[in-house]
Amino acid sequence: MKEKNAKIRETAERQIRELFRQAESARQELADRYVKLAWSLSTKTKTPIPRELKRRFCRKCLSYFVPGRNCRVRVSKGKVVCYCLNCRTFRRFVYK
């Protein structure tokens, strides 16, 4: 059973990475759709989205971040603040 779950999670992670790769070069509506598909795949298979990909979308509205178009990125007090212009929420990431 563990081997089966490991294969499922490995396949899901590969598909999640592929969806985010395709979202980089797609139109905004299509990129948002890819993020929603990746999110649902992640929740169904209990596979965590990789850390570097988590920062590329809004957790509330699941829109793919394109700095300057639908998100504002600022650096303040040792943190990177991403402000989503669609749903008006923000996320803070610590940087060193």
C-alpha cells in the first residue's frame, strides 16, 4: 500500500510541476486554470505543492501571480510582501 501511495504522490508532483511550467507561458485565465488543477490534484492525493511553487499563486483566489499585472511585490523589513490585486489579500515571505 505504501508503494502505491508513493507512486501516486510522485506522479502527482510531476504533474503539478508540469502544470506550473505551462502556467508560466499561458494567458492569465489559462494560468489560473492550471493553478486550480494543480491545487485540486494536490489536495486529492495529499501531495504538498513544492515550496518554490507555493509562492507563485494566491492561496485565497488561486490566481497565478504575474508581477505588475495581478500582483504587487514589495520588500519591507526582511520580508517579501506579495499583494494580490484580484482578491486584495497579501502574503509575506521571509528572506535572508
